[in-house]
Amino acid sequence: MDSRDPHEVSDEGEQKKLALMRAFVEREDPASKEVDDLMLRRFLRARDHDIAKASNQFLKSLKWRRASVPNGFISKSEILNELEQKKFFMQGFDKKGSPIAVVLAAKHFPSKSNLEDFKRLVVYILDKFCASMPGGQEQFTVIGDLKNWGYTNCDIRAYLAALDIMQSYYPERLGKIFLIHVPYIFWAAWKVIYPFIDQKTKKKFVFVEDKKLKETLLQDIDESQLPDIYGGKLQLVPIQDS
């Protein structure tokens, strides 16, 4: 795993690979010229500095973006049903300056959600996070709250779709994800999901014991930036209002 800080200055070897990658992708797709080195570097690091793999995945992401987000962004009007469920929130920053997301998993019901709309919601959220990051910051932190999560909330297709979008088209954006209030029945779903998580991403999941919840979160998030429902000072703000 590349343990370097995401906005740490690249070493000489990485810079050379980055230059080779840029030359290749710009030949293949002129739209690559509009992308900065930080984005290319994220793809390069996500593929363990394999130029061919990183380049192919990046070019694939450009095609995906043109097809899935033809207007350049997802508007609220496209995902009103998903937003009305108020299951995603964004406010505050962790101690590294990463924006924080809170996901209330028990508010998601597959019976009320369309998979394509959910995918658009994921893109809307990820784009919102990327746009909110302060200069020099490339990653976000997630608190995945599974309190009251049950079988009626379980949506393997949606979980795998979100995972695929994040890993394939927004590599190295996730800094860490805390899974809290994890019920026993969730482990059945986790066993299905786990094989689809790449090795780098697996290391970013942190399962938190209820008795150590605030203590664990405060290691990464200052109390002034922690949501009040976890003992902090900030009220939850729905993603569309943040």
C-alpha cells in the first residue's frame, strides 16, 4: 500500500512515470489535456504505478464520464427521490483537512430506490466532495452509521455499484471509512461485498466498537468538527444543503 500523504510531493521516479502516462493518455484521448497531474497521479498510485493499467483505467473513466454524466454534473432534479430520503450528510473536516461524510444506512430502502438513480446519487456525492476539498487535499473521510440497519435496508447491488464507481472512477479519493453501530446481521452482507473491495481500499475500513465510538472518532476528528449525534459540536447537514 502507498502510505504517503495524498498531497505529498511526488518523488523523481513517480514524476517520470506520470510524464509517460500523460504522454500516452493525451495521444489516446485529447480530453486528457484538461486533466491536472493530481488526477493522473491518483490513478497511477491506485494501480501501484503500473503505467499501462493506470492509463487504461483513466481512459475508461473519461469514456464513462461522458456517457454517465453528459452534462458534466448531476443536478438535484435528477435524484430528488434519493435526496428526499436524507441518508447522506456532509459537514466538517477531519484533522488532515479531509471533508467528512455521514451515511445513515438504515434510511436506505431498496424498495424505494432505483439502482440507476442511486448511481447518479453516488456521482453527485463524490463530485460534491471533490469540489469542497481545500487546496492540497485529495481525500474524504466517511462515517458509515449502521444503527438500526436490517434486512429491509440491505441492497447488495447498490453497495457494489457505489464501490465500483468509487474505485474505478474516483481512485484514491477515500481516505478512511469508519463503520459504526454494526449489527451482527450486517456480516452476512459484508462477506458478499468484501471480495469486490481492492486491497488498498480494504485497509481504509475501520470497524468501531460502540464502547469506543467517540474515543476512536476523536483520534481523527476534532470535537468541534464531529457530528453532535456522536458527541461532537456539529449538527448533521443533508448533502444537498451543504
